Amino acid sequence: MAEQQGGEWKAAGASRRRELLTFFILAFGIWPIVAVGVVGGYGFLVWMYQILAGPPGPPGH
């Protein structure tokens, strides 16, 4: 029975290590890239809209 518990602890440790690695990859790798892409995409859409519709503000004379 002690051997089985030791195996469970090793499996739990490996699972925790894998979960932490996945978290750090997401938190410091993928999500920052996604955030920059979303903000950049929004800026591009605003820029294209202003090229077509003109800058914001009252119409010129």
C-alpha cells in the first residue's frame, strides 16, 4: 500500500509541474502575443476607418 501512495505522489507532482509549465507558457508567452495582436488589430481598424471616413471632428469648410 505504501508503494501505491508513493506512485500517486509522483503522478501528482508530475501533473502539478505540467500544469505550472502550461500556466507560465500561457501567462508569459501566448496571452501577451494575443493582447498585442488584438490592440494592434483594433488600431489598424480605426486607422482604415479614418482613411475612408476622414478624421474625427467637425467637418471642414
